[in-house]
Amino acid sequence: MGGLIGGTPKADTSAMRQQIELQKQETERMRKQAEQERKDLAEQMASKRMARTRGGSRALLSEARLNPEAGMDEETLGA
């Protein structure tokens, strides 16, 4: 007769719902972390590729000199 009058009490699912919510938050955090790591790796690879193609030190050479690879004249130092 319990089923006819009041039925069986429903199980408390609040703990289960809270656990599911925590899992969703953890999954989202891990997804964002993986995306950030992938972005950092792509930036590092792009930087290495640019350094290889541009020669690395070419940006430090002055275009005002006739032969920038030769460096400064030694007789002008300390004068």
C-alpha cells in the first residue's frame, strides 16, 4: 500500500550532481591547460623557425657599416 499512498521516497542525488559538476570543472580546467601548452609550443616552434630562416644574428648587425660582419676596428677602441 505504500506505493499507492505516498510512494517510495526518492533518493538524494545532490551529492551525485555535485560530483558531476566538479568533474565538469576539472575537465574544463584541463582542456584550458592543454590548449595553453599547445599554444606555447606553437610559439616556441615559430620562434625557432624564424631564428633559422633569418640567421639569428642578422638582426644585430648594423646596416650603417660597409661590412657589419667584420665588427669594429680594433684601433678605435680605447682611443
